[in-house]
Amino acid sequence: MMRNGDEVLSTYFSHDDYVGLSSFHKKIWLSKAPYKVTVARREFNLNYLFMEEEEAQYNEEYNTNDIISNTALLFCAKEIADYYKALDEFPEILIIDDILIHGRGIKKLIGRFEKLILSFLEVGEGDDLWRKKIHKDIFSALRIHVFAKNTQGIILEDEYPVYTEKLLGDAKLRVLSQQISRTLQQFDVANTSYVLSARLPWNFFKEEFKKEDIAASENLFQYRGNVLKYYFKEKGGLLETIRFYDSNRNRNNKQMATSLTIFESIPEGKENGFYGLCTWLADEILGIISFSCLANYLLLPHKNLIRPKAQLLSFILSVLSYADFYREKINEDPESVYRGLIQSDYLKIAANFDKPKRIQYELLQLFKYISQHKGVKKYVFEKVSEAIGEDVVSSEKSAEGEHFHSGSLDVQKSMKSLHETVENLFYDVGMDAEYEASHYIITDPKVDKVGETLDVDTIRLNQYYSFMDMNCFSKQASLGALFNLMDNGLLAMNLEWVEPLNRVFCVLKAGELSTFSVPRRLITFIPALSMVERAYQNSDNRTIKRVMARFIEYLRNRSSLDGFEEKADREELDRLDQAKASLLYTYDVGKNIRDWDVDLLTAEDWFSYGLDENGYYDGKKQRSSEMDMDLKTRYYKFCARRFLKMKGK
């Protein structure tokens, strides 16, 4: 296992949650179901961590080779349809997730899976009886297992039974959610599902950060106690990136580098676009591998397989790019390159496309071919650039070149303003998604298009670039912040076909943790806001919203009268005022602020408060920050009591 020294998973969870999660995953591994589907990214990676800790893949008692991702389930739809043709029933399919908030992702997955089954069984649009029978048989075969779900109802419940270990309110779900995401960020495993991440040689890794001054460097992106560095190369509509973290400063030993090659969009095109590219790649590159499952997957024509095929394309590009980076920065010997590729998480990523043992040998053959043929990367990348076409619009002129460059922050911008700008964007996107999901649960959870209409939680990459450009951030800085938030679980990058435009776009999806960012920045105010809210909890949301707006204004005025004249104090109150509209939107979503009155700061957050102006840890500074925050929290609660007394509460 890629362990962090002597650290174990139990140190990141409460005792009850660790025991519960361990037991939950063991039940899954013991299941005889031939398809055990872990939802990417978080549960996919969490299951992998528990498997590694238990060394479950080496235990004959456990059936771990049947564990795949939701992407792999779609690729397996044809063989499942063939099974149904032969036996007139579907094999048992477990869908597994760690936390279920609304269930919109699983509903969309089931909808796409059913459409693929109907297509492979050649069921016509008008054959209602046959379609109803297949829907009923899929229902009988599906089992949805989650570790925890919320108490407010989910989109899936009226259609599919959901088996759960824990039923939790919003506050406790948020604590658990943050624990899981923090664990994935801290352990020596990449929080990815479809691109390659490999272990960097220690001497290279150490040297990369040794030569950088954390306080002065434009090339290091600090976020919540972690420090990111990334390299990039951009040409022909393709942006190659290699990113990795220095975690020595927060007691970690993470040496994994993630390779991700990004394109903004590719036209659908059956000859020159995405379909043509998949056919060419299957014939010219994967065709060299005997019995290539991967090649066959690229040749499948159904539109609901565009996303899985785009992920497979992205994986191949990430392998080619990492091999190129390894040759340039570490060692160009083919055997060394091959060793660099196999010292990766390829077995984990294999489960994103198929049952791992079925394609393990294919991946090793692919690695061997790429390591021995340096020119294949240029050959493939030129073909992808042709498919992208000349009409690709980028928000910034490409820094074309043949070598990797270190991504940097604009010297006139601060790291804090960069990350707050991105956090605010995805907070709004995430809250809009919460609003839509709550609306469907309250009105009609059986609406057929729920899975398709909840795409308010995504924005396209080119839209993100435009937004950051309007806020005067360069593309390099925008990417650094994006990677920080992705690896901390606030958002995910994926590839989706957009039908009206007939293009495959790179999209950014706001995760549940994206809605944590504003409350986390306002953590000293949350207990006081919660006090006021509780006093009015029997009132309607419109009244509560109006009272809370008045209390925020009262805080600004009262603090000024009480002598809060320090620059830092005024900035904090200004931040509350600026975030007022976003914070009060909580009531429109159907949530409340008091459920944020939990510990939103991780050990890494507290560690970051102890960094001095040179980027080195100072325990006294951390303790001083903690005392300062505690005093402010007490003062704002005192203000809340005065406000409520004034209101007769």
C-alpha cells in the first residue's frame, strides 16, 4: 500500500465512523454480486484505501475483482445485455456510495444504463410492454448500498430501495463528508478516477520543493495547509499538466504526481471529430494489443457512452504525457520510463473502465509500447489536435512549446484572493444545484428528466476561463486554484457531450463540499448567526431571512461602536457583508445556517494558521490565531444576545 509513514485510516475518523466504514466495505467485498459499482470519485477512492489497508485484494475470502466504477458499468452494459438475452434476467448489480445527499448522480447513472441496455437489446421506442418489463427486471437486479444518507429524503427513494448504515441530519453528514474528503487528500493516493497518477522518485520530489521559497515563490499554490506545484505544456488545443504536492510541511509524505491532459471541447464528428478519433485510436494504437477490450469499448457507438469513451481517451493522453514528462525531467531510458509508469495507480484506474484483472495485462502492454516508442506521443497528440479543429476558442494565447514549464501565480495577485474567487464561483454553482435538487424532491421526485435537468451543478471549462479572465487572473493561476479545489474534493473535472452544440466539452462539477467554502470563511460568525436563527426557528423562512439580514447589519454597526477598528477586523466584517446574499440563499434552498455550526476546520487548516511570513510553521502563531478566533466568536455571540434582547426574544 502507498502508506503515509505509520499513519492509518483510523486516525482520520471517529472510532464509530471508522469501524462503521470498515464493516460497510467488508460487507461489499464479501458480496457474491458479479458487478459491484463504486461511485467515482470519492467512494471509488475510499473503497480503494480500505482495500489497501485490509490488503483485501489478496484475501481469497473477498470478491474484490468485481469492484468497478460507475463508468465501467456503462462499458459493461453490452455484456450485461447479452447475459439478459441468454437467461432472461439481469445479474445482481450493487451500486455503492459513501454518502447520499440527493441521489441525482445515481439516478442519472441508472437512466443512462437503462438506455444502453434498451439499445443493445434493440428495443424500439414504441414497444412499451417490452420496455416496462426490462425496467422492472433492472429494478429487481439493482441494490443501492450507502454508508450514510440524509434524513430529508432523496430523489431515488420512490423508485429504488436504498440500504443504509446511518441516517444523519445535515450537520453530522457535513462532518462525516469533510472527514472522508480530508482523508483522501492526505493519504498517498490521488483523488482521481480516470487519469494516471504515479509515484515520483524521492530525490526529484524533494529537490523540486527544496529550491522553492514557499513565501516568495510564484510557482507554489498554497491551499488549506497543502502546497501544490504543477508543470504544463500547451499546444494544438491540448494542455498537458503534471501536478504534485509538498506535504512535508503538514506531516505528510505524498509523492504522487497526477498527469492530466485537458482539451476544452471536441466536435462530435464521425470522421474527423470525436467518433473518428476513437476509431483511429482503437485501430492504430490499441490495435497493437492482443484481445483489446479497451479498443472494443472505443468502437461502441451509443451516445450514452461518449463520457466513458472520453475518459478513456483522457487516460491514454495522461499516460503519454507522464511518460514524456518522465523522459524530460527524470530519465529517458525506456526501461526507467516503464518502471515509472508501473509505479502508478493503474490497477485502481483499471477499475474505472472494466474489471481490473480483465484489462491489467492490456495496460501493461500499453505502458511497454509507450515507453519504447517515444514518437507515439507526438503522433497521437497531432491526431487529437486535428479532431479538436482550428475553431477552438481559448481565453488566453497558448504558451506553445516543446518543454514543460512550471505554472505560476500572477505576482500582483494574492493566493487568498485567487482561491476565494474560485470558491465563491463554485459555492454559487453548488447552491444552485442544491436548490434544484430540493425543488424536485419537494414537488415531484418521479419526474423522468430529473437526471438530465440537474446539470446546474456544472460549468464548462471555457466558461471558467472566461470568468477568471474577467476577474483578472491568468490561465496559469486559474489552473493552480482549480487543481487545489479538485484535489480537496470541492469539485470534479469530467467530459460530457452537449447535444445542442454536438461537442464533447470539458466540464467542472461542483461537489457537495463546494457549499462548505463560504461558511468556513465565516466560521467565527456562524455560532452567533445560529443563535439568532434558533430564536426565530418557528417563523417562516422569509421572516428568518429578513431578521438575519438585519442582524448582519447590526453586527457591522455594533462592532464599530465597540472599537473593532483593526484592519483585520474590518476586513472580516466586510467579508461577512459581501457574503450576505450567498449566505441567506441558504433559506431559499430549504436549509438553515445552524447546521453549519460544526467544526469546519481540519488539522491542515489550523496548521496553515501557524505559518509565518516565510512559510514556516510557528506553534505560537497558531495558538495566537486560535485564541483570537475564540475571542471573536465569543464577542459575536454576545452581540447576538444583545440583538435578541432588543427584539424581545
